[in-house]
Amino acid sequence: MSKLSEQILNELKNMGDPERAVHSQRFFKTGPGEYGEGDIFLGIRVPALRELARRFKTVSRTDALDLLRSEYHEARLTALLLLVNLYARGEAPAKEQIYTDYLAHVQYINNWDLVDSSAMQIVGHYLFDKDRSHLRILARSEDLWERRVSIIASYHFIRQFEFQDILDLSEIMLHDQEDLIHKAVGWMLREVGNRSRPTEEAFLLVHYRSMPRTMLRYAIEKFPEALRQAYLKGEK
């Protein structure tokens, strides 16, 4: 680990709150058999991490990757915030390298907040004007976090009113076994509906009876109550 990344890690350790760390380890499901099994928390609020990332915004990509390999959850989140900042400021070659590094380090991007803070900004942004077929590969991965990366990355496309990718990914994941995938897909379908209700409903009318209940509930959360109930009761 470089001297600068060690400095950042030491600051993080000094910012930690043991009581909050215990709460975070419960909240992020770090127990045996849970999705965040074995993760270690320092107990630091996200706004404080964002402020730290702003203070060290000139770190190198290598320094950020050092932090990303840390055993501490908040160090990995800080590293991702740093990479998002570096990506946003970088020229095309730097953006490509950060995208490549990101996918090479998915094993460290191993909880939903880590994915949700970075996948859209790096993976989604990078692929916007490129071949997006790798998202379909990620969507079929056995790794939960690779699948979630593919979903959250598509949020960038949705915000540009491009919906086909998330519809394709949603269809791939209709029978996924993970609740975190159900929530993510439902969330993205809801975002589609916020921009084009007919597009979302066209997808739902084909699939809503077979999709996981959580996915459906997230997808229709903003629908008028009567319409929401019609979907929930299978009456559409």
C-alpha cells in the first residue's frame, strides 16, 4: 500500500465509531450465510466519506485501487468515490483504464451500496456510446455483485431515455434467486416508468405474473393505487 493510501486508511480508522460499526454490520448483512458475510466496518457515515474523498481528490488511480483492496468496507467505499471522481475528470484513455480496473476488482465491490455508488458513474457512462454486450455477460454471472453492477450501470442509459438494455437485463433476471437483484431490477423498471409509463407497462404486461413479488412491488411503487392493486391482484 502506498504512503498516501495508508494515510487515508489511518484517517478512516480514526474516524470510526465502534457502536455504529456494529449497527452497520447488522444492516449490511455480514453474518454467516448472508450476502455481506465477513465484511468489516469502521462505523463512518457516508457524508463523512464523501468529504474525505473530496479532500483527497488528487490521489492516483493506483492509490484508489490500494484502498479498494482493503478489508474495511468504508475504505472500499472511499476508494470507489475516488475512482468516480477520477473517472469524471479523466480523458478517454484514463476513463477506459478505470472502467477496466473496476471490472477487474468487482470482488471488492461486494455490497449493494458499493455497487450503487459507482456502477452507473463508471460502467454505465463508459459503455453509453460503445458495445454494451458485456452487460449481458455480467447479468448471467454467478456472482451477485456482477449481476447488480449490470443492472445499476443501465441507470445511466435510462437517464438518457434509452430503455432497451434494462428491459433485456430484466428479462434475463426474472427468475434470479437473490432479493437484492429483485429490488434492483424493480427499481430500474420504476425509473423507466418515471420517464415512459407505456414502456414499463408493456414489459410488465408480459412478465408481471411470473416476476418475483418484490421486483413487481418496486416496479409499480409510483403507480396510481387502483392500477397498482390491479397488478398485485393479477387483474391486468
